[in-house]
Amino acid sequence: MQLKNEEYLLDKQIQSLGVQKIDPNNISDIQMLENLMNSKTQNSSQMSAQSVPAPPNLANLANAYTLYRYQGTYNYQNTTYDYAYIRVIDNKGRNGLYLFNEFNAAPKNATQSSIQSILKYSFGYLFSGLLSKTPVGKVADYTIGAAISGMKGYNSSLITSTNQPFYRIYANATTEMTYYWIYNSNQWKFMGSGATFSFVRSDMIAFNYQGQPKQETSTQPAWSSSSGGVWYDYVENFHNFRHITNYEQINRIGSFVIKGYTTNFTFTPKFATYPSQL
């Protein structure tokens, strides 16, 4: 009941800012979405021609995701544009924008000398492949002791490992997509898309300690990253590049690397370029 009340208050607060929550049972809401989606577009983020899949059944899309719509006008260089954007939140159990992965960050059957090295090793992230904004203040490197405070109470020379995972990382992320349209040449045209993803990681160490089974776990603070800019960036870029046929601004997330002791793991949050891919 408390969660429902909080959701209701959040919806009212958002709507007071001029944002409309889409009701999947409201015919006019669904018709409005179909009018936006029925424009034929091409993926030109790399200025290459590529056919877009047919528009989805938007009634089903609104049933599967929470959709928020904002529509307004914007004047740029003496030209007034009507624009609209829709934010898609995966909070109804569809999980089309949710990703979970787990992997062994350290080898099995680690020797005593290897365990000593693993506990001192700097694990962390590599953001070179991340196309969205690099998280501000995020510590890129860490040791197991820094990530799992419970490990500080053990004598590392007494820790032994087996053929089961010694250090395992669990990582998951949800993505919120935003899609942008502009009214031009008497029709709604797809301008582009961007996203924000939230990421959280948990660590688990499992080992034998003087004949006793031990596990130490820790969940790290969540962090997020956004691609692209705000709505008026899309409008201004559309105006500046309107001479390019079917121009679109697709701001992808990309991926980042979680560093393991001997192997690395690439984590790629979900991203749906078009609503039809949800």
C-alpha cells in the first residue's frame, strides 16, 4: 500500500510539470502514440541508410512499460518547432530493459600464493567503451578488502579455495529509454533516442577457513550514467542537420569492462534504438 501511495504521489508530481503518464486503456493516449510512431524513419546516427522495423503495437507497449510523454514548442534560430518525447520505464515486469550477469572474478583452485595476490589485486572498471557519460566520482579500482569489509577479519594465509568459485561478482542494470519526435513538413518525424541506466554490483567471497565454511558478501552503491543531452539538444541538432535526409540522433550507451583477476567481463546495458525493439 505504501509503495502504491508513493507511486501515486510521484505521478502527480510529474504531471504537475507538464508530463503526461500514458494510460494503456485510454484510446486517445494510444492513438497519440501511434501518430508519433507511424512516421517512416531510418537509422542515420552513422549517416547510413537502414530500414526501421514496423511500429509496435503501442497498446501492448503501454501495458508492458510505464510511459511518460511531454510535448511542447521550441524556437531556435527564428524557427518554431513542435516536439515531443516519451520516457519508457521498465517497472511492470517486462524486463526488456533489464540485464543481469554473474561471473567468476578470480580463478578456482587458487593456491595460497595466488590467494595472497588476489586479495591485493586492484579489480575495477574500464570505461573506454562507455559511450554515455562516465560516472562522476566513481572509484574505478578497488581491492577485495575495500569492497568486502568483512574480509579484514581473516588471516589471509589461512584461507583456502576449492574448485568452486572463490570470488564471484553479480551485476545488474536497468535502462530508461527516451524517444524524441519533431513535427516537420506536416508530419511527426522521429528525431532520435537516448538512455539512462542504473547499475549495481554485489560481491561474494566463499572459502574454507581453518575447516569452517565462510562467505562474505557486500553490495556496492548503485551508480548511473546517461547518454545524449536534453530535449532541446535534439531539436537544435535536427534544425542544424535538417538538410540530411532522415537525420536521427541516436545516443547509445555502449559498454564497460569489469576487471577480473585473470579475465575481464564486458557489461552492456540494454538499449533499444526504437520503440519497436522493446
